[in-house]
Amino acid sequence: MNPSAEDPTAPVVGVGPHPLPWPSDDRLDPELLADGDRRNVIDRYRYWKLEAIVADLELNRSGLHVAIQNWEHDFNIGSIVRTANAFNVGGVHIVGKRRWNRRGAMVTDRYLRVHHHETEESLFGWLGERGIDAVGVDNLPGSVPLETAALPRDVCLVFGSEGLGLTPGAVAGCSRLVAITQRGSTRSLNAGAAAAIAMYHWCLQHPATEPLA
């Protein structure tokens, strides 16, 4: 959060102008070097041009994909996209309505491959052509505990809209279902929280060879 009149003690995100002389590197953005880089990026990417960051991320995209059903302009989609960026997933797939609430993504969608599919059939066709397994995440009959499940390296975790959960068509297109074991009284987890847990579970099974720093 940047300083404001309401909170003058708030911390400043990022770094200020780069001291002269500037380093000679085509990846660096002269405007950011001059004005400072206040973006929410890791230190490695400070002052880098957007396209340079994306190109570097492309070198280490994971085999993990994430699909979210978007029938009701789910506000969780932005949060899921932001988490997907943190894990450098191979792609995010929006199924249903093309428009989604980007506010929660905090512009992280600019660093990702975001695909749109009008129908579930389109999503599963896309995945099938590339040999990517589809695994649904929902606490439905027949699901197995996520914490005991071995997830493929090339997989798409499929999430339903908040409240509605996975549709019958989505369930039919998935090879299997997994669910996060809960111990409290609530029937289900927030979709954004569930997605973060599931993505992290995949990362534990398939650690990056060269983690970003």
C-alpha cells in the first residue's frame, strides 16, 4: 500500500529511481529507472520491462493449469489469477462469460497466459489436444482427499463458481475429483482459498528446479 493522506506512515512498495549511471541492459525500462518501480514484483524483476518479465517467466512455466467456471462474474477469479501468477502456472482458463472482475488480480494477469473458453467442451477439448489431465476440485460424492492424491505434472485443476461449485458438465469432463479435508462447520471453502491450497499441493509434489528469487 502506498502512502496516502489517510495513512502517511504506510510503507512504500518497491524501489525509487535507480542511481546513475544506469546499468546497460535491454530488459530494463528507462521510465522505471528514472521514476522508480512501485510494482508488486519480486526483486529480481525490479526495473524490468513488462515484456521482458513475461519472456523470462515463459522459460519456466509449470505443467500446472487452472480453470475457473465464470457463470456469475465470480469475484474470486481475480484472487485465483493472482495466486496462479505466484506459482507461474502454464495457463489460466476462464470458462463461460468472457468478462471477469480483474480487480483482485492486481494486474498479475498481464504476466500470465489467460485463455477463454465459452463452454466446458471447449476447455476439455483444448486440454485433451495437449495431453493435460483435468482434475476437478470440489467436495462432491466420489471425490478423494486432496492431501492423499498424487497429481500429474501436466494437469489442469478445475474449479466451479463460488456457491454453485462444479457443474455436471465440468464433473463429467474431469478424470477424477479431489476435495480438501475440512474439520469445521462450514460446508465449503472460499473458491479462492481452495485454489491456493490445491496449487500449493501440486507444487509440493512437483517442486521447481530453479525457483524464482
